[in-house]
Amino acid sequence: MDEARAREVLAGAGLGPAGELLALGENAVFAVGGLVVKVGRDAELLDRARRELDVALWLAEAGVPAVRAAEPKPLTVDGHPVTVWHRLPAAVRPAEPRDLAGLLRQVHALPAPPFALPRRELLGGVERWLRLAGEVIDPADAVYLRGRRDGFAEAAAALVPHLPPGPIHGDALPRNVHVGPDGPVLVDLETFSADLREHDLVVLALSRDRYGLPPEAYESFTRAYGWDVRAWDGCAVLRGARETASCAWVAQHAPGNPKALAEFRRRVASLRDGDTAVRWYPF
């Protein structure tokens, strides 16, 4: 789905085609007056859109600061799910890891919601991403990543958690926190899941080791949360699963982007070498 198609869907939803495009990925995200409108790529995202709205209402009832829906149900326009949200006030500063930690503490204290949440399937997209990469990547690298996927999936299924399992955000990064005049607010609720709480914590541990998050920023996160996931025996398993998924995710962009291919090769080489300190770059 390109921007022009997304604007056609926006107009078909009665929201006008002239919104400001904020993001274009699996969803096209537009600002329309005091609203934010998300146009899903295709009908496969309808269930996820419904669940995101359910999560938003549940968080609101629980008093967790999070983005709020303006409409309780998604619209469907030519097969595209459309959800409507209240626009947040302008950010007063960038979100920091400690802001994320405070919100995660609130989410992790919640009991299960009155609707079903899926498991956090980190490795579920690996096959599709490798298939989209096609012949551009070395077939031996694809075989290697499939083997890692299978091994880490089996190891993750046997983990004994330190924290009680339950609701998690699923993509716990500072980019999914908005700091407005009333404080930090959780955004992007699409990946909410019911699984090991450690999933939400290993993300920043990996950011520290692979993506250049300063150690002091990571320490502010663990202080605010109250625990460092690296002290848990299962941390290496969840980290390995996330690295495998992140490597395969970049592969899908390789056919049309030489920088993505170079980043994929950097990542897979570091995994093959067992070098846990090689710097990866966001893509």
C-alpha cells in the first residue's frame, strides 16, 4: 500500500484525503485535525486492529497512561481496516528508557484482560521475511537462520520465568512512548500479548548490547523497573530469539535496498561468529 492508496482509503472513510502523513509501514498513519487515523495495509490486519482498540479501552479503564481511541471499533474500507485515535499533545521532550520502565511496571502489574491476547511470537515472521528476501541473500544464510529459529523456539518453550507471565506491550522501546505535558504515555498497542514479562525487558538489554544504547541509560531503565533481566538464566534465549527475528526482518528489505543487504550480512555474520558485541544499526 502506497501513500496514494492510503489517502483513497482515508477519503473513503469520510475523513478526507488531506491529512498529514506521519508514518507509512504496515499502517499508514495520518493526522487529521485533532485525530490520528491508521489505515491498515490489508484485511489480514483487521483482527489486530480490533484487538488494539480493545487494549486501548482496557488500559483506559485500568488507569494506564496510553493513547486513547476515538472510535471503539475499526472501520473497513475496501478491505483496509481503519482506526481512529485522539491525537496526543505535542511532546515536551524525547522519551527516555526510564519513562518506558515506569509504564511497563504498570502494564506488568495488570491481570489478564477480559479478552484473549495472543502469545508473543517473536519468530513467527522469519519464514515470510526470508521468502521475501528471495535469491538476493545467500541461501546458506537463510538455512542458518531457519535453524536458529527452530532451536530458539524450542529453547524458549522450556524457559522458567522469573516474573509471573501476563500482559506485555510486546515492542517495548522508548520510541513507543510519548512524553506530553501530563507525562509519559504508551503508544503503538498492536503488539500487546500475553506471555513472559521478560520479553518486554530483553528488548532494552539487546539495545544496550547491539544498538548503542548508553550503559547509563540502560541502568536508568533497570533502576526504574526494579530488576535487570540480564540476571535471569533465560535472558540469552530470548535475546537469541529476538536477534534471529531482527536479522530475518532486515532480509525482506534487501531485494530493493543495498544498505539493507549490507546490514543483513553484518548481522548474520556476527551471529555466525558468536560475536555478541558487533554493533547493529536500526533499519
